[in-house]
Amino acid sequence: MQLSNMDVFSSTDQADNLRRIIHPRPLKIIAISSGKGGVGKTNVSINLALAMAKQGKEVMVLDGDLGLANIDVLLGLTTEYDLSHVISGERTLEEIIVDGPENIKIIPASSGINEMANLTPSQQMGLINAFSDLGHAIDVLIVDTGAGLSDTVTNFCKASQDVVVVVHDEPASITDAYAFMKVMSRKHNVNRFHVLANMANNASEGSALFKKLTKATDRFLDVILSFLGTVPYDEKLRKSVQHQRAVVEAFPRSPSALAFKRISRQINNWPVDTLSSEGHSSGELKFFVERIIQLEMVVTNITQATSLNTVIPQQEACG
């Protein structure tokens, strides 16, 4: 029997899907965070994603900055729907994903993350299955978190395998980065961080910034820091932002673009840790989503319990 090209492609797709189900591709999940805003965190997320994609990786970016979700703006993309529309059943996960340059996939999260805490069991399973059934084979998930220490930020970092802290050589950035690592290590059992010095004048300044940070953490915190590298201040980067393009795409030979490529190659060599520090499976996208749902529910329960404990004594006093 002679098969048509369509039959061959169909059989190949089915075989690929079957292999993906039986042996899911290990997924590297990286949270990009910072102690404060204004240090170029989202630009770092976008350019690392594109640099890794150019190096042959299948990359997805989760825009998890609920207060200022702007990956679409920086890349000149239009996003009509976000994760909240998947939760409500208005759209499928595939329908909200936006294709970016170099075929990176972008998931606009927006308010959908906060809604995860109030899902019914069937909604939880539906959302987990939506990520599990995603038709894209992904090597790396980059989570662009918000700045600071909101519950959502800490939950993203706890559910990820690696946390990158973006710092800038100014007192507020260094102080807030230290505070971020202090809270994550002491309250959330996250004690390993990769530090990226952004917008430094040169590599020496970036190294000095890292040494300044480690001098404080080595003395007061039980954490492990590794220096990911320096992205220099670059006029081409500023120009690429004005044109709503990533610098690795718009000016691939510029100093900042070359730095992002070096750092992305370093990240590509990181081992894929399929178990989190708390023993949870973390090598598949659905387990990441499941972990986020669990953490958001825990935060909501604690908040409700705290509110209840505050109200009851007041009622008793009135009685």
C-alpha cells in the first residue's frame, strides 16, 4: 500500500505526540525576578528567550508581571486575551498564546494568576490538563515575574527550578535584591540564586557589584549565589526598546546582544532539575502550573484565616 504525503505526516505527528506522552521532554523553568522595578528585568527575560531560541531551543515566556505586564508592548505585539479567559472557558490555552520573534511562545497571564486561588477542583484539573495537552514541545519556560515580594512573585520563584535576580549598581537595587533573597530563603526555602548585573558600565563593574552583594549574603544569609554575568549599558538596547524590538534581534552584534547570547549559552548548560527543593516534580509544564495553583490556594487560606482571627476578638469584645 502506498501512503500519501498527508498520511506520512499524520503518522509522524502521531508518533511524535506518543513519544512526548511516554517520555516528556525535560523542561527548564527559570524565574526572572528583581528586588525592585526599573532594573530592566523584562528586557532581560525577552532577550534571553530570543537568544536561547536562536541557539535552537524551544522557548515559552510567561508574562507574570501582574502589575505591569508589558512583554507585548516591548515586542510590538497585540494580546487580546490572557490566562483569565482560559480559566473562564472563553478561550483555549492555544488561542491566547502569542507568537513572538524567533517563534518564541508568549502566555499573557495578567489577572489569571490571582484567579487560580479560587478555582473549583474541576477548573483546576481543566487548567492543568490544558497545559499538559499543549501542542508545543518546549525546552525552556521563562517566567517574567513582577518586581518586589508579592505572594505571586514568591510563588513563581518557589515553583521554578532556577531563580535569576537582576540587579543594577545603585543602592536601592542592591538593598532590595538582598531583601528579596532574605525573604525567599528564610520564609520560602529558596536558597539558590543566579545574579545578573544589568546596565553596568563594564564587566569589572558587574563583577564588583556581585562581590558587594555576596559580601552581605555570606555574612548574614544561608544562600548560594552564582554570578550569571554582566549586560553592559548599551545605547543600542535603548534604541531597540524605542523600536519595540529585542536587541538580540535588532542589533545582534551590539555589546548587550553579545552579552545576552553568552549568558543564554551558559543557561543552556544548566542541568534540568526534575525535582524541586521540596521534592515536587518540576520537569513538566503541567506540574509547574499545578504547583502555582497549590501555592496560590495556600496564600488565600492563610489570608482568610488571618482575617478571621482579627474579626473574632473584636466581636467577642463587643459582646
